Amino acid sequence: MGKTVIEFQNVTKQYKLYKNDKQRFLSIFSKKVPYKEKKAADHLNFKIQKGESVALFGKNGAGKSTVLKMITGVTYPTSGTIKVEGRVSALLELTSGFDPELTGRENIYLKGQLSGLKDPEIKELEPTIVEFAELGEYIDQPIRTYSSGMKARLGFAVNVNIRPEILIVDEALSVGDRAFRDKCLKKVNSIVEKDNVTLLFVTHATETARKFCKRGIVMKKGRIIYDADIDSAIEMYEEGTSPKKSAQEES
């Protein structure tokens, strides 16, 4: 058994749903404002080992995005414990963290610093990132002049090249034209295989997941309903049938 780099122990995330923004604002000052509770994650228990490639399946509202947000520290569990060990690079909102007034090249340094890299490390990676993004002379133009596709390409280039230990991908591989998408797929596959990077891949594209992942976790209404090898997990997700119950179902 390898080193555990992601572990969820009895993790629950509840959101308070208010009737409108006014009610939400009033709730800051009074606990009497009515609301409904929504469990986005319901007593989740799983471990991911270093170097594992895991696909996370589930329909919209299953809780996948909540899991990713808790792993990346965007939000925190209502109860339970989450342990994450290693530098996380999340290909979620590819354009987040950019300063529109800075050039593409300057934003490489900004995002690198936000990821915990020192300037000498970023300088070493800069040529690789610039080449991968394929932005030409626009790399030295302000981000505000970029199209959404150009910003996404730069975001992908930065995140995938900062030597992550844990790589989280959420449908981000749809960026750019077909040639660039293929390039992104090859890059993800390369760092997972050669650098022993841990991959958590959230997608509805089961055949793409099969290319990268050896294990699949299926979620429904905030719970894990199946956790097994990728082929069995895809069968469960697509057909709704399971050869056997998951450990979490039996517990």
C-alpha cells in the first residue's frame, strides 16, 4: 500500500439555502431567519494513494464539485476530516487568479507564486509554459486583451506545468481546438505516468476517463455508491447496475 495523499473521514458538507439574498443577509444578524438545509456531501469516506488515477462520476448535483472544492480548500466540511498531502494543481476554473492588467508572462509568475513556487523555479518553467500555451506575441500583452480561449490555454499551460503532486481535472480538457485538446490529453497522461502524479479526474466522458484512470468512484446525492476498478465503475455509472455493493454501501 502506498502513501495516502487524499483522505476523507466521515466528511459532510451542508449548505443553508435561503429564499432570497435579503434573507441570506438577514441571517448574519439573526438565527431566526428560515432556511432549508442541503447536504452536498453526506458522510464521505475514501482514500487515494500517491500515483493513483481516479475518475469521479455522477450526475449534476451528485456532489462531485463539492468534493473538489473541499480538496482544494475553496470550501470546508461542515463535519469530518480531510487530509491532503502534496502540491495541488486544479484544472477547474482555468482563468481564475489572473490579473487582467498584467501580461500573460507576468501572470505566469503570479499564478506560480500563488501555487507556492519561488521565482527561480518559475523562471525555469517559464519557457515550457510559454511554448505550451502557443500564444505567440500575445504572451507579452495584457490578459484583458485575450479571448476566453486564450486565457484558458494559458491557465492550462501554467497549472499542468508547475510540477503538481496532485492533479485535479474537471472537464478542463475541452479547452481550445482539437489539436490543442489532444496536446492537453497527452500532457496529462505524460505527467501521470512519468512523474507519479496523483490524478483525480471528474468527467462525464467515460471513454476519456478510461484512458487515464484505473479506479472509479460513482457518486449520487452526495454519497459514494460505488468504488472499484474503472471498468466496473463505468458500467455502474452508465447502466445503473453493480456487480457487488461498495464498501460504503455495506457499512
